[in-house]
Amino acid sequence: MNADIVLALLAGVFFAIYQLFNRLAGLKISLTRMMVTLLTTCVATIALLVFFLVGPPAAWSLSGLGLIYFAAAGFFHFVLGFTFISLSQKRVGAGRTGALVGTVPIFAAIVGWIVLGELISGVRILAIGVIVAGATLISTEQIKGQVAKGTPLYGIGAAASFSISAAFIRSGLVAGAPPLVGLLIGFLTALLFYLLVSLGQRLRSPVLPDSPAPATAPTMGRVYVLQIAAGVAIALAMWFRYIATATVPIAVVTALGRVNIPTILILSPLVLKTPIDTTSLRLWGGATAVLLGTGMLAFL
């Protein structure tokens, strides 16, 4: 198995860990404050790795074009992508949003073909289709019998944003900069945006306290600790994804990242103490499809 394929799989595992920490923290702070905490942690984590593994800025080999590409990658992923997810969840719910975001590999295949000239084999196309179908089955498990309301465009916008971000990552890496440096630039770009948004909110209105939490919710101190842990997890996930994106087609990298779904299913009972419906054919059929497609991409 190619080492970069392994890293793409690890990226999916660490993204699942990030999601679990986020769920443990709950939505007790505003989206802007959450993103500032998350991205500040990401910047600190990657800056330390750059310092020890890459060296001072003189060793970065970063061109002006590479800077633009990586900044655009961070903006499309963490600003546009996350904003579209938030809007989609408000309008069509988390389940349908998950199904729509699960189409990222399809958009990545299209963007990779048009922008990067990437052509993938028929076997890989089939594997990506199996993974997307499995992810869709799992995501829609919680919305059976519900009537669809609202537009799916925000969820599709998130999928497209993540795919475009992947194309910018590849373009930045081709320009010669180390993956860690490119990731640091992307995180800094997104953090600067959210800091400006936070400043604007403070200037327009007084600072409001965070939403009151139920008695069983974690304390605010624990919420921030969990957000920091989530930031470290997603920083590592994105680092592994950047390395993999240098050599593996972006459609394959994003498809392998969907291994986060069965990882969450396995870890949820241990971390979140939430039971899983072991009788759900849709749930386990979807998980099996994701793992089958992942195996096809990894070994064929």
C-alpha cells in the first residue's frame, strides 16, 4: 500500500477524532468564537511542527504564487466550506447536510479533471461511487420519514468548496513549498478572516454571554479544552491530507477521508456513550460500503 494512501486514511481517522471532540464540547459557544479557538490551536500546532521539521522562513521555498494558492485553499475550506455547512444544517438538517457533503469525492473528481488534468481509472471511479453511496446511506439514516425542507444548495456549496480547496492545495504544492508551510498559511488566512468577523461583531453590538447550558453539559473551561483538542486533531488530519495530496489524485484523497464515518460509528459508544442501532441495515450497509470502497482504493 502506498504510504500517501495510508496518510489519506489517517487523515480520515483524525478528522473523526476532531468530530468526536466537537460533539463532546457541544454548541455552547458561538460559531465565530469556536472557529477562532479551533484555528488558533491549529496555527499553534502547525507552527511548532514547522519550527522543528522545516526551519526558519528562509528554508520555506515559498513563491508568491504558492502563497496565493495556499491562502485560497484555507479560505475555501475553513471559511466558505464551514459557512456553507452551518447554513445547510440550519435549513435541511445535519443528516441531509452530511449526505450532501459526502459527495465531495465526486466534485473533486470533476475539479481534478478540469483544473489539474487528473484522470482516474475505472476501478477507482467505481470505488469512489461505492464510498459516496455508503456515506449517503449512513448520513440519511437519521432522516428517514422526514419531509425535505429548504434548499440543498448550501450543502452542495460546501462539497464544491472542499473540492476547490483540494485543487488549490495541489497547485501550491506543485509551486514547491513544504506541505506544513502551505497548511500554516491556509490556517492563518482563515484565522485572520474569523478574527475580523469577531471584531466586527464586537463593534456592532456588546459582547453577549454564551448560551446557557443544561446542568449535564460540560463546563465552559472543559468546552475550551475540548475545542483545543479538536484543533490539534484537525491540524494533524489536514497535515496528513496535504502530504497525500502531493501525489494522490484529489478525488481519491477526499474519498479515503470518508473513513471518518465508520471510525465515528466504532468510537461513538466509547467516547460519547451513545448506543448504536445494531439492527439498522442502512447504517451497517453504509459502513460496509465505505470500507469496501476504501479497500478498493488502497489495494487495487
